[in-house]
Amino acid sequence: MPIQDLIPPSPGDSADAAGEIKMELDPENSAMNDLVEEEDLKDEFCDPDNPIIVKFQDVSAAAYKIKSGVHRTPCQKSQISSIVGMEVYFKKDFLQATGSFKERGARNTLLTLSEEQKQKGVIAASAGNHALALSYHGQSLGIHVTVVMPIIAPIMKINRCKQNGATVIIHGQDLGESKTYALRIGKNKGLMYINGYDNPHIISGQGTMGLEIVEQVPDLDAVIVPVGGAGLIAGVALAVKSLSPRTAIIGVESEQCPSFSAALDAGHPIWTRSGPSLADGLAVPTVGVNAFATAKNYVDKMVVVSEDLIALAILRLIEMEKAVVEGAGVAGLAALLGDKLPELKGKKVAIPLCGGNIDTTVLGRVLERGLAADGRLARFVVTVSDRPGGITELATIISSMGISIKDIFHERAFLKSEIFNVQVKCVVETRDQEHSDELHRALKHHYPSGRIIWGPHCI
Ligand SMILES: Cc1ncc(COP(=O)(O)O)c(C=O)c1O
């Protein structure tokens, strides 16, 4: 496979490459660049020319190994079944100690190290769940972990890795730069580099989730799996298809980074442009070579979901399931809420809720987006009389319908219509889409046509 397919065409073409800020918080390693040649910086476990296809035996061995250190999370039928018209079971891996399924692969990989490697320690590049999982299990197994995180990594995750005893190095504008740096330090210090989605032991560890799903919910029609670097879908698909060949495996990507779909089209992993996403764990521009080779023949269908659907799925899970799940972890439900899989109506479906590590500040913004996507936040502009009582009249129409005003803004200076008019811009909170539509109808009825601009793009 041509190596240039796996990397961005040029640094400037990468969506993450904007800006030139560099932050180096590891003076000890600042001379590293000179010591290792660029061509030596390869992960020996992820060779594009010799991809490793993981076997079912590897997954069952992993299940045995990690049993005592990783939770067997519940897989329960959800009330959401009734709103999507199918029997939905959620596999709740956000309940793992560090809040994600990544612990499965991390612990399995650490347990397969030689004694010598355990002594030396390991290194990884990650902005989130893989770093947390590896540092947590490294601490519990007495293996030192170094993680290289990009400068955009949330401070909460940096601190949690440190609390887990890891050495944290902040380096790189994006994960690609962190990875190159981690490989360089690894080569110099003899630390094994552990890729979070493509190391074969990571893939077999993630597969243990598939084994549990099949045991917990027999006769499944489909499992819907979020896809980033594809380690999770590779392991889960391998486990599920080996035990239940009739169960369909459906992958879900963020429309901001459909790299597995692109790899299926190309026949091999290929670099795909990615944009910022609520599902940051899914924003992997090139899927893993081993993960792709293992998963490609098992995946029955791929779908993509929008940012709005991801926000809506986070909101639904909080409201109906009392579960806080991060963007990457809700992709499966987002696909159902967006009616992307109508063929599953009436069927029995399992969806991993893979992670719950969402920043509180992000959560607040996401909930607002979710309310808007659900039709429960409406935005409109209406031109009303600026004579006494004009704005009161508008407020009365809104309040009489049990709708509350969240934001209101008046504008007079730029109006081209009558001098005694005022343009009122409102954001209001309603019960649901039907309630918002009712308000729209009432306003159209009350104010002559042309004086209302309705919808998200109106301001
Ligand atoms: C919560 C969550 N879900 C799903 C994924 C996707 O897993 P993979 O990269 O193995 O495809 C990730 C990856 O980081 C994740 O953090």
C-alpha cells in the first residue's frame, strides 16, 4: 500500500495543521530530534505492508487475561427502544473505572509485555481515553507509562493521567505530531509504543466487549459500533461474527471524518480530511492497518452522523437513560435517532456506549445544541411596532403559549422599514418541535407576512 495514502498530502492540507504554535514541556527530550532518523520512526506492530489479522483465539485469550482488572459492564434493554421502534440494548462501557472501553485493550496489551519491557515501561500518544486507560492499568500493574498529549488536550485529562502515575509530555499541535514525538522518545529510551487502535493486542482486548455482548443478549440482529481508528469495530466484529454470524455489524462514523468508509472504497486505509467534532475520539484521519485488515470482511454497512445528531443523542441519554456519554460514545444511538438504519425497525440491536469522558464546559454547550436539534430551542426575528405596548404584545403571545424567552435583543438603527418599528430577535424554549411550530403559526397569524424570519440562520 503506498505510504503517502496513509498521511496528509502536505502539512498545510491537514485540517489540524493550522497555526504554528509549538509547546515543549519536556526539556530533557528537546535534543531527541537529532538522535533518531525519521525513517526509523515506525511502529513495528503496525506495518502497512504486512497488516496483522487478529484471530478469535486472541480475543478469547484477552477475555481470560483482563477478567480480574476490567469490569464486565451491563448490557441492558433501554426505554429508548420505544422511540426508535426497535429493541435497543446499551452496552455500558462508560462505567469502566476511567470511563471508557479503552481499558480492555490497554490492560490486555500491558499483560502481554515481556518482563524486560515491563521494567522499561511503555509510551503512547493520546489526547484522551487511551492515555487514561493505559496510565490507570500501568499503575495497577506496576508498569511505568509515558503519554504524549497534544497541546489541545483538556487539563482534566492531563491531571488524571498524572494522578495515575504517568509521565505526561505535552507536545504537538495535533495527535500526529504527538505520535511522531512519542515514537522518537520510545526509540531512544527503549519504551514500547502502544497504538491505541491498531496494536493487535489492543484490538483483541477491545474484542472482549463483543464476547460479552453476545453472552448478555442472545439472538441479536445487529450491533452498531462507533468507528475512529477502527480498533473497537475490528475486535467487536471479529468476536460477534465468530459466535453469531447472522448478526449484522454496522459501523458509525462522524461525518467530520469518514475515514473507514474511505478505506472501504479505496480497499486500504487512506488519509481522509477531518474537521472538528463533538466526537473527538472518532476523528482519526487514517484508520489502523491491522484494524482495517481484521474488520473489513465483517462490516456489513457504514453510516455517518452529523454533529446535530450526536448532540441530540447525548441529550436523549441524559434525559432517558440517566447516562452521561461523550460524543464518540453515542454515535450508534445518533444513527438511530437520525433514522439512518430503517431496516432495523422491529429488530434486536446492541449499541456500545463506549465512553463518558466529556468536559463539563463542553457538556453545557452540547445540551444547548441538542435542545436546538430537538426543536426545543427556537430562534426567530420579528419586526413589531415600537410604540408603547408593541414589545409587550409580542411577549404576551409567547408567554400565553407557555413558552419562555431565553434571549431577546432589539435593533432599531439598521432597519429600513417604518421609523416606529423595532426588530426583535428572540431565542425561546419550547416543549418540543410541535410547540415551536405552533408558535411560528401564531406569530405568522399575528404579524403580516414578511415580518418574521424563522429558523437557525435568521440572525
Ligand atoms: C468513547 C470512544 N468511542 C469510540 C472510539 C472509537 O474507537 P476506535 O478508535 O478503536 O475505532 C473511541 C476512540 O478513542 C472513543 O474514545
